[in-house]
Amino acid sequence: MDRLPLLNEEEQQAALKELSGWTIEDEKWLTRKRMFPSFPDAIAFVNHVADIAERMNHHPFIAIDYRKVTIRITSWNSGGLTVLDIDSAKAYDQL
């Protein structure tokens, strides 16, 4: 995958305004935590995220803690946040 240009701080903050519940951590991670009614609901959500990630060829870090799912996204090959991370977060928000 080609290296995409990093988003500057202004671009990152503008993108956050378009997203629901996402934060930026350590200047390179786009992070969101979600709670679900049950463990199977959390797993179903993760499966949908996995399908999107495969289609986009951009894979997040996913942590499952019973009903809580944490998603962290970064563009490893670029060394931080890119438009691809924002597009991924927008796609996950549609679930």
C-alpha cells in the first residue's frame, strides 16, 4: 500500500467534528469505545468491522472486553493518521 500523507492537526480536528465518539490518542491513533447490550452483539459488530476492514484493506486494532469494544486505527506505513483512517472510522460509524 502506498504511503498516504499525514493529516495535520487542523485536518485531524476538522475530521473529528464529522465523527461520532472518536478521539485522537498519542497524536497517531483514532480511537472509539462502544458498549453493546450483550457479548454476542459485540462480536457481531466486530465481525462487521472485519468485513469493512478487509474491503478497505485497512485493518484496525480491536480489543473486546465482554460487551465493550475498542477500535484503534492508524496508518502504519505513513506513521500516523491519514484520510484512510478517517474513511474507516466513518464506515464503522455506519454500523
